[in-house]
Amino acid sequence: MSTPILLPGTPISASLLPRPNKSGTLTLGPGLRHTPPQTITTTTLGTLSTEPRKSALWLEDLAGRYAPSVNDLVIAQIHHSSTDSYSCTLTPHTPFALLGQLSFEGASKKTRPQLKSGDLVYARVCQAGKGEDVEIECLNSATGKGEGMGPLKGGTTFDVSPGFARRLMLGRKKGGVMLLEGVGEKVKFEVAIGRNGVIWVDSGSVRITVGIGRLVQDCDRGGWTLEEQEKAVKKAIKDMS
């Protein structure tokens, strides 16, 4: 069954909404707007996606452009810095995101990371409201822990569509993508997946790193089935050996 394409300003039918969580709320992602009391409308052209277990819904942009949303994990590149913050690039078409110079686990004025233009960080979007600057942070502000976020050293980045990046995050069962899990059974590597369509891979070997990145990009472009992915993974592992 195909997912209908929704035009900007289209009200979302109640029959399409996931069940609210225990507190009676839904989590709205990119491309949707809530108008009290109960109206949810689209803000861009796209297809509706839902995650029932998290009582969440969002719109996949057909243009393939990433729109920052709170709690998204992203890979950002430092563009320039000021006294208090770094201005970071998320995509070529979005405004700079601001990253506080102390928004890292255990950071102080003396211990904060010294980042320069071109450096990469794995971060979470903490502010992305309409009319507001997009802000990101490299720690869980509630616990002060990095939880895997922070500067990314070494490795190589690869661009994919934002929709495919989300599928990678969801894995085989929910996202229908098993590439990273499959390769990881035979090859050691580190990976960070950005909802903004950027993937960072580091295996310690340029050949293996590039092989993994190209495998992911080919799947994104080719729309491989799970069976096609499994065949491609077997061939890629053989080529990496």
C-alpha cells in the first residue's frame, strides 16, 4: 500500500495518528504543526511516517531536505567560532546551528574541546522552534553525560538521504536496513549516523571505511530489498578481507 503524498496545509486525519502515550500526548517531528486544540497540519510537501511505540509522527520531505527537529542526532561541521559558541553546518541549505563551547561532558573554560573549522561533532538538536536559532549540544543536559556525543576524530563522512539515515538508525526490524549490522558481524568499525543525512565511519583502514560508506550509499540510491542487502554485504565483506 503506497503512502499518500500530502500537500502543505493538509490536516492529518485522526485515523492516521498513533495512539497517544500515557500522558495523553503525541510527539510531532519535522513537517507538522499543532494548532490547539487538536488540529495537526502539514507545513511542507511529503509523506506521513509514524512510530507507534513512541507515539511519534513526522513528515518525510520529498525534496530530501533535512529540517532540524528537537532530539535529532546530527553530525555537524564546525564553520567558525565566537567567544561563547561554535557556528556549525548541518546541511548546505540550513542556517548555522549554534553549539555552546561548554556544551560537552565535563567541559569548563579550561577543559573544553578546542575545535577548529572543519572539525566534526556528533550532537543532539536541543532547540529548533520557528523563528529561533537552531541549537545543538554534545551532552544530555539532564544528566551532563556525553552518551556517545562529542568530537569525531579521524574517519570519513558519507552523504545519504535524510530518510535513509533515519532507516539506518531504526535498524533491520523497523527500518528495513541491515547493512551496518551485517558488516559489523565480520568487520570492526565505528559509526555515527546523523539524521541530517551524514554518516561517519572509521575502521582504521581507508579501504574498509570507503567500502562501508559506498555500500550504504549504493543501498540508499538503489532502494535494495533485505535480500539484495544481504547479498551485497557478503560480497563487500569478501572484498574487504
